[in-house]
Amino acid sequence: MELKMAVQTLTALAQESRLEVFRLLVKNGAEGLCAGDLSRALEIPKPTMSFHLKELNSSGLIDSERIGRSIKYRLRNEKMRELMLFLSEDCCQGHPELCLSRGTENEACSIC
């Protein structure tokens, strides 16, 4: 991931309502949620929700699928993984034994 794309992605998440939408979609997994369900669950008016979904969609973090008269939104797992890898690139600076993400002493760093 390039720096410019990382900034765009992080900018999309740097807003309270969009971060709540993102986290709810993470919890919901591959099933996704319709815009109306997201709006009701987070108590965000539908026009405002549409704006936030458009921003998340533009960043590539979520995608949408029209199902009849509804639009279902889902997390794009590969985009989130790409962002996490970018953010944690060389987290151990070549020394995986120093990495805080290790589970046990003998386990390799899960990031690098």
C-alpha cells in the first residue's frame, strides 16, 4: 500500500460515525448489513448514513451489493489486511524476538 492510499483509508476511519459503522461491519463478517440496518443500529439518520457509507466505500474499506431495493455493505478484508501490514511494516526492525505481538517466547512475530 502506498502512503497516499494509507492516508485516504485512515482519513475515512478518522470520524466517529464511520468508525462505528466499520466496527459493526467487522462484527457482522461476510454477511454484511443493509444501510437501513446500519442506520437503525447506530441511530444515524439515513441521509447521514449514506454519506458515511459513501466515504468508506470510496476508501476501499467496504463494498456494496444491491439486493432488490436494498444495498448490503460488507468489509473488504483484503483492504484492511493491506492497511495493517502497511502500518506495522518492519515492526520489529529485523529483530522478531523484540516484537510485542508475540504470544510466547518461542513463537515468531505474527506481523513480520
